[in-house]
Amino acid sequence: MLIRNVSVLIVPEQGECRVDEAQDIHVQDDRIVAITPTADASDAGEPPTEVVDGSGLLAVPGLVNSHTHSPMVMMRGAAEDLNIEDWFNRRIWPMEVNLTPERVRVGARLACAEMLLAGVTTFVDHYFHADQIAAAAIESGIRADLAPTFFSSAGQDAVDAAFETTGDLSARHPRITASLGPHATYTVTDEDLRRTADLARSDGRRIHLHAAETDDQTQASLEKHGVTPIQVLERTGVLEAGALVAHGCGIREEDLPILERYADRTTVASCPKVYLKLAMSEVTPIKRLRSAGVNVGIGTDGAAVHNTLDVWEAIRMVALTQKQREHDAEWMTLSDTLRLATRGSAAAAGLENQIGVLEPGRQADIALVDLSAPHHQPVHDPRAALVYSMRASDVVTVLVAGQIVVRDRQLTTMDLAEVLADAKSLAHTLVDLSQGGAVQHYAP
């Protein structure tokens, strides 16, 4: 395949990002093999099997949603205007009593459709019935890292089943990877965290979990156990094994030297819209984490609180909230924001050597976006457009592993009308609170 005459976003490891105009992206099988200045068609050699006209479009690395709970799209808008305790205890965990494999699969299909249409080519998921999420991802053509969730309160059989599912997922498809998914330091015992770390080391897997989500959680951990959640992760071996830490808004100054020791295998996912919506006192301390050498990715969390799986929105929120957090308009530059959204989020997915930049040898996960709409014009700096004015609807064509999954703003792998109809027919069964009970109680 050849993507002809397209502008290309270049994201170096350090320094300024740039846009190279009039480029041809050469794709063979699932990889980019070359990016060259656009040549006259008469000068070309053997014609490619397929040519995608990139004229007037900008090619960017396919986005990564570095932390989400994809089937929670089925609860979109059903838990509004609540503090974090009531959000969990009065809505979400009582709703999750209603989860079934079918409902999870239907929700995951809707989530995959939403993400692909917005240029998200990889998502890093943490949820129940992960085998059903894998089925939806395989069908849709998206790439996914899946972590089957477990609570210690569910008992050892449930923990063992989550471990077994993780092992089974890896053999499903080349686009599916699997991580171990303890829910959080306050819902999983130290003993189960140690078991998880031991299994991660023996199987060569990562651990994806919530830790230090809020400063209140960190304070509660100090008062109950005398240690921060990050210190719990160190003493149980989770950090040594390698971890993706969701949120980390409660990371304290004393945690940073610990994280720095494991910076080669630890990443943090920031989902800033959630922190604003739940009126949390802090956002992820990205500047301090980056100074400690820790990679940070950008995610949406679940749509039950974020309301969308729009990573463009999350990118914008990261830039804005970080400037506000540091009281520094010169921090979180366009280039630094785009680097987090690409290279940083690829590291959060454990795929930093495969995706995240457009260069030869990388997987051909590519989104072609259109900056011609009024909300972008005039385009003085396409990087600013990507960070501050992009909409999901600006995505035109999407490739994952060299396959076109969105063409001219239409899914090629699934019938969107069917996906929407299935979700609408089952959504009411997920938000029904008449059954009573809850999967867990929030009391960190």
C-alpha cells in the first residue's frame, strides 16, 4: 500500500515535533517500510496494490488510549454529578452486578467502533470478561492490551480465573496482548499483589492496576498501613515486575525516588477529564514523573465517567491541566504533549518499539486527519491544531497493522448500525439498580 502526498507528523524522542509535507508512506504487510518525498507517478517503479490519496491530509501515529474500561460505554451518562465515593458505591459497582459476557461484548464492540472512528488504534483495557473484549477487538481490527480485573474480596477462585484468562488471551491474535489486572492497592491484598508480581515475572507480563488515584487514597493508606500506595507496589514486587499505574494523582514527593528506580519498567496513565469531573484535589504530577524518567501516557478511563473515549479530548485536557497545575504557561508545550500522546502512550501499552511514531520498521498504525474545517482555520501551526482544536470527526482514514479499518470516515470492519442497535437494546439492563448488591465497596 502507498499513502501518497500526505503531510506527516514527526515525533522525535527529544526536541520539537514537526510536520513534513508532501510525503509518501510505503506500507508492506503490517509495517511501514519507507517514508519518502512524494515522487512523480511516472518515476515510480512497480505500482502498489493500493494507493490512498493523502492530499490535504495529515498522517499521525494512531492514537493509544492508555487506560480505559471499554465496556463501560454502556453506562455512559448514568452516573452524573456525584462525588467519587457515591459514584462507586451508589452507581458503578452496583451496576456491575449486571455484567454478563454478552453485555460486555456488546459494550466493547461499541467502544471499539467509537475509538477507531476517532483515530485510536490501540487501547489498554482493565475490565471483567476480558475474553469478550478480545473478541470485539479482533472483529473490529483494533489493537488491544487487556488486563482481566479482579478484587481479592471475590475469593481465590476469581483471582485464579483472572490469571488463567490473562494466559489465554495472549494466544488469541497478534494484535492482542495481555497484562495482569489486580484492581487497586486498596481492593487487592498484599498477598495477592505478591502472587501477581511472581506470575508477572515468571510469564514476562506487565501488571496494570490503579494506585494512588487520589491524594485521599494515599493519605488513607498512610493512616491505615503506614505506607503510600506506591510503597505498597514496591514492597509487593509489583514495580520490580513492571507496571502501568492508572492515574497516580496521589503520588507524593517521597514516592518519586522509588518510581525512578523502576522507571525502565513503570509507566503512568493520566486521564485528566475524570479528575476535573470528580472534583479531585490533584491531577497526575506529570512534570515530576518525567523528571524521574517515568513515561506517562494519556487515556480516557471509562466512559461512565469520561462520557467519551475521545483521546483527542484527553490530549487537550492534559495540556491545559498541566499548565494550571504547575502555574506555568510555558510547561507542557505542544511538542511535549504530542510526545506523551504518541511515544508515552505507546510505552503505556508496552509497545514502545512497535507503535507510537511513523517511521520505517514500525507497525503501520496510522490516522489520516483533515484540518480543513472552520474550527482549525487558519492553520498557523498544525501541532497546535492537533492539541487544541482536533475533533474525533476530523479523522478520515485509519490503518491498523497495515489494514484499513476506517475509510472516508466509515468503519470497514463492522456494521455501525448493527453495533449501535445492539448497544441500545441492552444498555438498560446494565444500569438497572433493582437487583441490589455491588461487586465491591469503595472505602480506601
